[in-house]
Amino acid sequence: MRETFVTAATELLAEDPRTALVLADISADSFAPAARRHPDRVLNVGIREQLMVGVAGGLALTGLRPIVHSYAAFAVDRAYEQLKLDLDHQGVGAVVVSVGASYDGARMGRTHMSPGDVALLDTLTGWTVHVPGHPGEVPGLLRAAARHDESVYLRLSTQVNDLPRPGADRLDVVRRGSSVAPVVVAVGPMLRPVLQATAGLDVTVAYTHTPRPFDVVGLRELLPHGASCLVAPAVVLVEPYLAGTSAAVVGAALTDVPHRLLALGVGRTDLRRYGSPDDHARWHGLDPTGLRRSIAAFLAEDA
């Protein structure tokens, strides 16, 4: 995804003189050719992520469309105050593109992990959040974000699904269950393990790469309803960041619909471990085996 982003952003810089890029050393080598061609619109501020966001806010005030890029832990966690003040408070937007996701950088330790990034952005105003599940989804999402002036977060990962699903800004049904089947929503790269985990289960699996704004209309349409539905519909959220991040959104959307909700994601406990992304997925129960165990136990409550 990172390589695809570099290519797409480089093309945007060449095509649209309104596009600017602000870096804090991360990926600076990859963008070196673009920096030579557009020295006034490709800026590397060094290891100063707060300054990176501040500069982006200033560029946006001049009418440019800034893209900022770093690890999620640096672009969101570390620079949260600047996102709040230099973008939101000033009434301007930027495209924040992160790598590292929740634990892609686990081998570098907790400093490079950011399971709470989307939850932090939920405390701000009106951010669109894209969580692509495949490199093929990245260029379209980036180009769409560059066409307007609102704040967008594009969360890249090394974890990928088997195929791109570029039209999944709304819930995209990947596997349909019976008319009374529970709905399992997989966000971004969680689709692949979710499909493996739910093989043989009577569930409807829906995918989205855009959890903000969440497709609440699509979710309501997928819920079992009618006389044949004898129990409250069950919804399972599987997100690649902090567990429960979208629970409030779904709960608010379904206040008039009796339902049961299971929110799966990265646990809140700091494991104090390094390891690989696969290790962390397993430790947090987000591998196919762990997901199968959690989902099956939840659905068994209706049996």
C-alpha cells in the first residue's frame, strides 16, 4: 500500500498544482524525485511531526490541498493537538496518510503502534476515514480525497485482503447468509481473516474501506427483520484498530432496533511485546482462529 501511495501521490503532484506534500522524514527517499520536480510543494520538515501538521494547516489556508504522511503513531497520536488546532480549529482540512496501522511496526516496539488512531479522530469534527484492505483501493481513495478540502485520514497497512473492492465506501456484501443471518462487518484488511473465520457459518459478511462516515443505512438494510426474525438481530464489528471504536456509531444508528452487538478489534491492554504483526493479530484474537472462537460463542447465545 505504501508503494502504491507514493506512486499515486507523485502523479497527483504532477497533475494538480494545488496538491502539496508535507513529510517528516518518513518516505522522504521515495518522494525525492517529486521533491526535485516540485520543490515548492514537497516539503520535508525533518523529525517534527507536530510542525508537519502545522505547515499543512498553513498551506491549506493559502488554498493548497496538503497531504501529510508518517507512521500513524506520529501523524495522529503525537500530532493530535495540531490536528485539533491547526486543522479543525482553523476550519481547514488535509489528507493525513499513515503507515504502521495498529501493529505493523511491532518489531520497532510500542512507539510505532497506534491502535487508537481512529478513536482519537472521532473526537474531532467531520473526518472521513478510509481503511483500504488492498493496495488497489489506495489510488482511488487518495484521488477522491484530493478533490475537496475536508479532512481525510487514509490508513495504510501491510496486512491485505486477497482482492481489491474499490467501491466499498458503502457496505459491500461479500458473502450473503440466510434471511435471518447475523451481519458481520469487516473493516479494511480484516476481510480476509473474517472470511476464513466464518466459513460454514450462516452469516452475512459485509466489507467497507470507509468506516467514517459509517454506512448506517446499508447496515440497517442488511439486518434480519420481519416475522421470521424471532430474536434480536446480531451484528459483529471487526475492525483493525481499537475494539469498540465504531460501537457508538452503530449503537446510535440502531437506537430504534433491538439488536446485539459484538465489537472485535485490538484490545486496550498494552501487551508490552514486540513480535510480528501476525503475532499481535493472534494475541488480540484477530487471526482466523481467534475470530472464529469469538464469533461462534457470540452467535451461540441465540441458539
